[in-house]
Amino acid sequence: MESRQPNSTDEIDLDHATSARRIQRLSSHLNPPLLDGAGAETAVSLMACAARAKLEVDTEQLSKYMRGRYRDVQQGVYDYFNSRHELQTPIEISKDEHRELCMRQLMGLVREAGIRPFRYVVDDPAKYFAILEAVGSVDMSLGIKMGVQFSLWGGSVLNLGTKKHRDKYFEGIDNVEYPGCFAMTELHHGSNVQGIQTVATFDPMKDEFVVDTPNDGAIKWWIGNAAVHGKFATVFAKLMLPTHDTKGVSDMGVHAFIVPIRDMKTNKPLPGVQIHDCGHKVGLNGVDNGALRFRSVRIPRDNLLNRFGDVARDGKYTSPLPSINKRFAATLGELVGGRVGLAYSSVGVLKIAVIIAVRYSLLRQQFGPPKQPEISILDYQSQQHKLMPMLASTYAFHFATSHLVDTYGEMKKTHDEELVGDVHVLSAGLKAYVTSYTAKSLSTCREACGGHGYAAVNRFGSLRNDHDIFQTFEGDNTVLLQQVAGYLLKQYKEKFQGGTLSVTWNYLRESMNFYLSQPNPVTARWEGQDHLRDPKFQLDAFRYRTSRLLQSVAVRLQKHSKTLGSFGAWNRCLNHLLTLAESHIETVILAKFIDAVRSCPDEKSRAALKLVCDLYAMDRIWNDIGTYRNVDYVAPNKAKAIHKLTEYLCFQVKNVAKEMVDAFDLPDYVTRAPIGMQAAEDAYTVYTQYAGF
């Protein structure tokens, strides 16, 4: 088809004027403030200059701000394993060899390197989680085994027991003389802990509890440390007390008991304890997961972890809490540290993957303009779109989980009820959101590195397989997000009944009516870069979305409850509820990221963090732009400006991507991927050496 030609000078001028306006509008979307208002005739050249402009990032200062006060203790972990080559996990290793190596690694860390994580589980949780992240970077199986020993088995003794338990078991747990398990999950029950079927019946004649597995569904399953190394287990069971009525026994609810499972000298299972191996897994094969069945196993009455419920010699039950549900909630509340650790460690895994993918994308070159040199694959917009929002998210998650760790530590010190509720829900939400995001990102990083990402030596396969279960244990992610949604609805109800709101939910308390009001038709059209990069606009957008979702799901639940009942209504609205929970968690993450940017003392680091913070915010808004468009929160032209700004920020972050991943401060001997080495010139040399060249 023949193109239409202008037929007059006026038409040519009009076309030029229209083009100029379009260029000017585009420049206002994409350019930094110094370009705003630039004439159309200079806009393109100024944009080219801006594209070449690059932030100066002081990697050392940024790293210092990121890693904080526990940088030295993490470096101690790295240095120890770097000096002990026989303790480094090889690329190819059998399940049984990996399990034994993992145990030697743990023993070496504690007894040879003198790093004693158990000392910090209660007294300095932030230091404990810093060690856990570093250990997981060495080998994720080792990180999980350490978590089972100190956080789950040891943590249950400290948090659910009393002084007599601490005095008896602390030293043995600390030096790994008492390796132990955490036996909560059953073959038929995982997330629904109150439904577990294992029973512990008190025998007043012998002053003992008798632990029984009543059926195959009650076999304790997936119990870390059980298959090979565990000598003790914290067993969760229904506490049954004998009565003088026709029932014979009274169910006092789920309690925790210390049950010895192996002979301390021979390592053989004790009488009545059957131990089986859960076998080869998709990942984490350095962890010896096993199954436990108990057949009339007798334990002393003192082995009841009795902080929230106790049985006297005469069989009388006492508790500081009035009901089974409150005791159960208090018990699980004390075990929330596992979720905190998983969320924090998952960010550590994401850092490694992003480092490898970004460095390789800067190194690898292919294609390019005709008759010109090849360009790095990170110069391609598609690669930037894959990796730069991920890099921004990694920073966002780092600050959000660091805040969670600090809040958890404060909760352990003060036992403040408001903080307890805050940590419970925030840990559930961040664990679910971060581990799901990391799992998807690991596959994206593998694909972004092409065929070389498929080589086992470059780690994406092992990272992906080992991390995958993070989405399931310590609470299935879908179940945890429902807890977040349920808590939001509770807060929403209390808001309109005049109640108070806890710290994390401040924006609901302070501005709920504002966020539920009709969008301002003027601000809905604002599309300047200063506006879009304003933290207030970004937070308002996130909070508005969450508030709308919360209001609409509350209305839907009320409507469906009339015909379906509360359970049926919840199930009918489940996808809506999950979206609400994710929206709220994204809001919290952004708020903590903005706080971290403002608090950064180094000007250059603050500018770099502001850039990736803006990308995190714009990327999330653009990913859900349909929601904002549907309620006219964002006008069409503003939506286009958000899209363009997101692409531009991806490009700008690409320019400092090397410095941003270097600031994670993970040595090559920790990332251990030839294609992800810090010195690009060494990458192919080391990689080919693995193949024998």
C-alpha cells in the first residue's frame, strides 16, 4: 500500500509539531528531573546523554550498609569452609555421602571453628539468622540441618520447656552431643497441626507418658535428622489424661514431649521406636529425613515441655492459659522463628542466583548491530526485563526480612503481645511471598543464562532443587497467605468497631477512609517522572490496592456466608484472599524499602537504593495495572508513562548492575559458579578447567 504524503506546507508543519509534542511527552516520562521541560528539538539528544550517564556506586559503603553488624561473623563462616576443602560439597555426591558430609560440616563449624549458633537462638536472634544465611550459602542442606538442630529441636526445648529442660539439654544441643529432631508433621497431617493423631497418655501408676502411633496416617514423616543422626525428638502429640467417667481419657490438646529415639552409644533405635528412611528427595539430600512410629514408648513425666501446660504427679493438669486453642496458639507462636529463618535464608539464595545471572549476562556477548561488535546480552531489553526487577526485588526483600528479624528479636526480649501478633503474621506472609518469588526466579535465572545455566557446576539446578521445599515446610505458602488474609479481615473488622491496630497495619488505621475513597481524577492523570518516583505516590498506590481488595473481599464473604456458611464462603473467595495477602505483603516490603533508602547515610548508596526502590515499585504497579485501570486510579496515559518509566529504570539499573550485585559482598568461593565470577576475565578460564582443558 502506498503511504500517504502530506500535500501542503501546513500539513508538514503540523506533523512536525505533533512529533515534537510526542517526543517532549516521552522525554517527560523517561528523563530525570533535569530534563523536564527540555525542548523537543533537544529531547532526543538529551535522552541519549542520560542513557550514557551512570550513577556512581560506592560498593564498599553500600555493602557495609547492607550487611550490617554481623558481617564479620558471616565472613568467619565463609573463611572456615574455604580453608577446609575436604568439607566443601562436591558437585556430584551420593545421598549417603552427602548426609555424612553434612554432619561433619556441622560438627566442624561448632567444635573446630568455634561458631556456636545455639547460643544466639534466644539471646541474639539476628546473629543466629546471619550465621544461618552464611551456612546456607555454603550448602543449603547444611543450613537446614543446622536449623533442625538448633532452631527446631533446640528452639523447642528453650521456647516450650522450662528451666529444668534448659539445664539438662542446653550444653548437649549446643555442642551437637545431643543431635535431635522436630517431629510434628505426620503422614496424613502437615499444615493442620491440631489434627495430628499421635497420642501421649499419662500413666499415673508409673509417673510416665506412653507415646503411641495409633495408625499409619499418624507416622511422623519428613522428620529431619531422624533417618541417621538424631538421638532425641521433640514429638508433638495429643496429651491424654485418664478420667473416672465413661470416656476413660480426656484430650488436653497438642503438646510437645522430648522422646529419646536412639541409644547414645550404639545409635540403634530404642525399644518401641521404629525408624525408616524417607529416601532420596528432589533436593536437600544432605538432610536425613526419616519416618518415626512409636509403639507404647514410655518417657518420664518431666519430658513434657511444660511452659504452657503441665501435669502433676497426681495427674492434675494446670496451665496459665484457659483453653486448648489458646495453648495451641501460644505453642505455635513460640515456633515462629523457623519461618523467620526461611524467609531470611531464601533471600540469601536469591542473592546468589542474581549474582551469577547478572555477571554472566554482562560477560556473554552475542549478535549486535550490522557490521559492529557483539553486545552483552544484558544490553537486550528482554534480558533487562527478566533480571533487573529481580535485582531490585532482592534488595527489597533484604530490607524487609532484616526488619522482620529485628522485630522478632524485639519480640523475644519484650514478649509484647502486639509484637507477637505482628511477627506471627508478617513472618507467615514474608516466608510465603519471598520463597515463592525466589523459586520462580531460580528458573528464570537458569533460562537467562542459556545452556551454561544448565551446567551443574554453575549451580542453578542444585539451588533450585534445594530451595524448592522452602515453599512447603514451616507452613505451606497457600496456607500461610490465608493466615495473613484472615488477620487483615480481623483488623478491618476491629477498625470499624473502634478497636486499635497493630504496628504493621498502620496504614489501615490512619488512612483507611482515604484509601477507600474515590480516586482523584486529577492525580489519576499525573504522569511526570517526579510524581511517579515520589515514594508517597508509590505507597499510596500499593495501599489503595490492598484497601480495595480488603473491602471487596469482606463484602463478598458476608454475601456468600448467608448461603454457603463461613467455610464455603471462604473457599469461594480463596483466590481473592490470596491476592489480598500478597498485596499487603508487597505494601509492607515497599514501606520498609523506602525507610531503608531514607536511612542510608552514604549519599551515593542512597541514590543507588532509590533507583532500585523505584524500579521495584513501578514494576509491581505495572504488573497489576489492570486493577488500577479498572477503578480509574490510573488514567490510560499515566499507565503508558508507568510502563515507559519501568523500562527506563530497568535500563538505568542495568548500568549499575555489576556494582549492585558486587555490594552483596559474596566471594567467588561462596557463589562457586564459574560463569558468575567477579572478575569476568577469569570466568571462561575457570569454566573450561572444569571440563579438563
